[in-house]
Amino acid sequence: MYRRASSVRANVALVAAIGMAALAGCGSSTPASSGTPASSPSASSGNATSSTSQCGTRPGVKATGTPIALGGIATNQPGTSFTDIPNMANAYFACVNDNGGINGHPIKYYLETEQTNPGQVAADAKQLVQTDHVLGIVGNTSIIECSIDHSYWENLGFFIVDSGIAPECYSTPNSAAVNMGPRYSSDGAVQYALSQHVSKIVFDQSNVPGTGYIGAGPAALAAAKHVPITQLTENVPISDANSVAIKEVNDAGPNGAVVLNFTPPEALVILQAAQKLGLENRVKLWGCSTPCNTDFLAQALGPKWDNKLFVNAELTPTDVTNTPTMNLYKAILKKYGKAVSGGVGSFSQMGFTEAEIIVHALRTIKGPYTVQSVNAAIKAVSNFNTGMLCQLWTYGAYPLHIPNNADYTVTPNNGKMVIAQGCTQISSVDPQIAAYRKAAGVAPTAP
């Protein structure tokens, strides 16, 4: 039996703390909303209103037309919650709605959460289409959703903008992600470790569906450099972090690297256990996929991990970037992002980026907003500068989609994440990266 998760209003925090994912309650789907705006000033201007108004075409004018319905599906279960991503997308939509909407039309966003049950995930997709009558799907971030629903979206003509996890998020024609997902982000972390001439890689990840697919990328990169790699998995939530840390360090050896692929709370308990046991310097370096790119983790770890932990960053590092896009992201998060429990970090950046792509696409539509017009506009997005990625972002009519395939490496420094390596292409030694570049070429570098 599974509990069918209802869509929840975004002004209700879906997680009480970043370390605990709360299951949503039973019931029918309801539109998410933005919550009560905060009154504190933004980082980029004297007040939040003047800063956040940049998200819309009519600053300060609330949209009152017929709503444009959009929907998303996210995993939310103990040990694994991705709800920050769609909640941040909804925060962006709330900002747009307060500043003119889409030609006067507000966006109404429906969110379904799921607990890695195939029947539940399929039912969520039908709920969004058949009951909520959404015109587009954005913000999907689920361990298995792409695997379960991709044929459904293809048959209906939906072109999804998501945060990919499952293989089908990247290997099918109707899904394009703003992130690189666990495989390609882990590629990036392993690639950096190999560039530092480590003698062995220990790659450890949560024991959820898709571990073989994820681990295949790091394995290919290590093999190409003739560096041995040990693959480990851990059940989450992690109950004995000390044993995990000891096992990783013993397997890696003093000139090896430990690379983690976990959500921030699970990565944190491993790293804190290593520090408690005095293991942080027993290997050459520690690495992590993108979820570790958050100030929450940098601050919780403290200075012992400065320039010791190297994290793949699929999106522009927030702490060292002062651009209009970054300032808008932080201002929207502060004013509308009460449901985004992790704050500034890669997850909320993904939600922001997905939302701005959809808003960009919607603004190109001339005439009625329909499933056909909305999804044609999404598919037509080409060389769009998100302000958050190393490359310009394109959907396109390709048989597979990995539009984000170049990234940064960051490291903690005084409670912030700073750049250790600038934009670097993920190696085409990974056969999936090679297949995408053969189909789509190499995207232009973002200005």
C-alpha cells in the first residue's frame, strides 16, 4: 500500500529541516502558492520589491487573467527529498504573477510528491493531466519518474523541463534537464579527482534505483585513466556513518579519493563522522556530486574541510557571483521561497533555472495557451542564456538530451563554497556524453 501524496501549497514547508523529509498527506491535488512575502530587503537593492520586480514585464501589477496551469512531480521520502526544486520554481512563478504574469495571465503550479512507487508516480502524471489540466510539466525531480512516465509524456506531446535523475531523463526525446543529474555530476567529481593524480577512486552512493547506471560514468572515466575504482552503496537514511567513513577511507588509501553521491544531509553525516574519527586527512581528497554544493553543508562542516572537499557544481557558484540573474535568484528566494528548506544552493538554483526557461518559452507564444502551443514553445527554446549555466541551454528535436554538460568544481572556504576549477566540459569518455555531443554538438559558452 502507498499513501497518495497530495500537492501541497508551497507556503507550507515540506521538510521541517534539511535532514528530515516529511511525507505529504493524502488527498486530491491542489495548486501550490507562494506564501506570504517577506519584508526584509534583498541583497541587490534597497528593497525586495524593486529587485524581484525584474522577474516580470509589469512591475508591481498582479496578473488577474485566466491561469496557465503547470505541474511537477518530486520525490519526497525519508532520506531523499527533492521538493526544494519545484518549490523554488513555484517561488519564481509567484514573483512573475506579482509583476504582470504572462501577458496578464498568472501561472498556477500543481505539485505532486511521491515515494518511489511506480503506480503512484504514474497516477501522479495522470492526475496532473486529466484532473488539473496542466499545459506543461516543469520541475520534475524524481528517482524513477522519467523511467515510469516518459512514454506517457511522449504520447501526449509534452516536452518536460526537469532536474534529471533516472537514465530516461537524459536518453529520451521529451525530457531536457537543467542539471547533469547524478551520473554526469558524479563524472565531474571523479574527473576532478583524477586530474589531481589520485591512485584510486572510492565511489559511494545511496542505494536507490539506478545505482548501476550512475556508477557506469565514473567507472568509464577511471578506466580511461587506468585508475582502479571501488563502487559502494549505502542504505539511506544512514544509520552508522562511522562504519561508512571507515570503510571508504580504508578502501581509498592515503593517495586515493573518496567521492560521494548523496543528498546534503546524508553526505553531511558521513563527512562529520570522518571528521570525528580524524579521517579527513587520511585520503588525498574527498569529492561529492552537486547536491553537496550548498552553504548549509560548508557551514556545518567547518574549516577542517576547506580545500579538502571538492564538489561538482552544475550551476554557477552563488557565493562568488554578483550578476543580475544571481541577485534576482537570491531576492526571489528571500521573498517567496519560504518552502525552500535548503536555502541558497544547487537545488534551489535548479528550480529557478527551470522556471525562467518556462517563462521565457511562454512569453514567445502568440495566441491561446494550449498543450500544443506551450509545448511547442518549450521545444523551440534554443541557445537561451539562463545566467546559471556554463553553456547556453537548448531543448531541440534530439533523440536524447544532456544540454548541461560543462560545470565548475567548488570547495568550502570559511563557510562558503568558492571556485576550485572553472567551467570544464564533462569528458566524452562517458559514452552517453559522447552520444549527445554527436547528436547536438557542443553548446556555445554562456557570456
